[in-house]
Amino acid sequence: MTGPILPGSTLGVVGGGQLGRMFAVAARRLGYRVAVWSDDADAPALAVADLPTRAPYDDTAALAAFTGAIDACTVEFENLPADLLRAIEDRVPLRPSAAAIAATQHRGREKRALAELGAPLAPWRPLDAAGTPDAAAAALAAVSADIGRPAVLKTAGFGYDGKGQVAIPASGPWPDAALALLAAQPCVLEAFVDLELELSVVVACSPGGEVRAFPVAENHHARHVLDLTVMPARVGEEVARRAEALARRVVTGMGVVGLACVELFLTRAGDLWVNEVAPRPHNSGHVTIEACRVDQFEQQVRAVCGLPLGDPAVVRPGAMANLLGDLWEDGEPDWRAALAVDGARLHLYGKTQARPGRKMGHLSAVADDAAAAAEVVLAARAALTAGAAPTPRPRA
């Protein structure tokens, strides 16, 4: 299919988490049918799919049925089997492509691709699996002589939300967790970043070459998991312009068709370094649902289908606060109390089991400025648990 994929067609999404669920809702609102394939029978996206597929990702019968029912396909997370992505791409348009997704599945591969594009990166070096803690210590000593300390050791694959990362202190013995990590699997060692802010830019690219970037988002993390996003980021116009230009260059240079998010570090010296690329909607992009003229999920549908991209401009500054499974520790959160906070909007993802650290939903708000929006979502989240102290309010 070479022309636009019009409403009435069926779109496929591989992955059944909240990003797939919100993509499916946006697609159905635009008049598409949606097929969702997940290897988790309880995945929340399956509940809103017209055609749910519950099967392992190596199930050839499921592959044939899934691709036979759809006109185009996208993904809701990148850690999918490469063979599966190529098999889908052989049958229907896959956006982003298998090659673009593969480049982001391995930190070493991703950093080499970014370096080839001339993207600025924190100093880094690849490390092969060392086999033993003693061999890991020797490898870290050799590489850190070049990178320096402090640093961060990260697994080369399957890392997200701070998983598979160990901080290396400026001096002293190597952390046992770092030695165990490197002994077991390939890693990368990244130099410590003198960080001012973490930023992100969601970029959409259509098959015809149209490119639109959402305004720069400002992100704050707690225990390595995104905690609070505000949009637009509270940075100067020149930094915002550079961040958007860099994100556009990265996404187009990697050949992404569809949607991708570029995570950036803003250093205290004012430099912008690329952290990583997610070839899908992004947690920080949830703020676009209320804050922007078009949200990231509708934009993903438009980009995948070759429709004109929407205007991503901010209508009103917004904020988003994540709701993790920890909030359920003492029972069901008090939703009435949160929604009694004027301006708070609640999004729950339909997950049936709350676990510590698991993203269960988010709160969002818009206001006259980003700080006021952040105040609303943080107050609403604090109201969810009786007697809970408000989360510290970064820069609000």
C-alpha cells in the first residue's frame, strides 16, 4: 500500500501496555479498527482492541493471522524480537521500520548510530560480558582510565526506568552490583553528566517526509523513574530551539517513520547531549493529551497512516505526574480526593495488578504557566493517600 492508509482500515500494534492502549483509543477515535498483539494475556491494550491477539511472539500462526488482518503496523515498545519485526515488515508497512527499532534495542548500537549522525553524546565505551567479577573489575579499571569516574554502568540491552544501571562512585572499590552486572552481560560505561535538566522531544515523521516536533518537555525523575513532566520546558528560547533541532536531526537521520522521542541531557555548562532514543510514544509525551493541539497518540496514528500531521503547539502549559503501584500499598488510592483538586485530570491504564514501581496511570493539568500546572498534579497525587506528604516540587 503506497498511498495514505485511510480511516476504516485496520492498524496493528505490537505490545499490549499503556502506550498501545492509548494508541488504540486514538486510532479508534479517528475511525480505524485496531489489532493488538501481546504475549501477556492480561495486557491493558487488549481490552480496547477490535482484534486482540494473545500469543507468544514466536507463534507463526499468530503472525499470519495478525498480519493478514492489518493494513499497517507500529510498536508500543522497542524490546521485541528482531525476527518478529522483520517478518511483520515483509508483510505490511511497519512504522518505524525494523532497522530503526533495532538501532535502539542495544545501547552500544544506538550510540554508534548517533555518533555517525554527529549527535553529541556523553563519553562512553562498550564492555563485553566479563564472565567473572575479577574480570569485570579489570575491565572497568581499564575503561574508566579513559572515561573517568564517577560514571554509570548500564546494560547494553533491555534497560528502562533505571533498570540495569549502577552508579560508579568517584573513588573507592567497584560496587558489587556493577561487578555482577558486567560479569553476566555486555554493558556500556558512560561518563557522569554534570546535569542541569533532563529534557525530551517527541518527533513525528510521515512517509512523505513531513516532520513535526512537539515542544520541549522538562522531566524530573525519582528512583530513576519519570516522576513529573512539564511542557513547555522552563528553559530559554535558544536552548529550546537547539533541543528541537537536535531531536529532529536524530529522528530523521535514523530513518524513523512514525513517532519517536529523543531524551536529552542539558548540562550546567549549557551543552545538550543525547541520552537515548525511544521509537514510540513516550511517558513524558502524556502531557500532550491536555496541553497540545494534537496529542502524541493521534500524531502517531497520523504518521503511521501517512495523513497530514497535526499542529503540536502548546495550547496551555501543562504538567503530568506518574502514578506508580506504590500508591496502592495501603489500599485503593482516594480517587475522589485527587479529583477534588481543581484542574486535575486522571488517566488510569487498566492494569489489574499494582506493583511497586509499575506505572499504573498519571495525573495531568493545564494552567497559565508550567509551575502552576505542576502544583495541581502534585497536590492531586498527594491527596491520593491519606496523610501522605506532598512530593517535593522541583522548580515549581
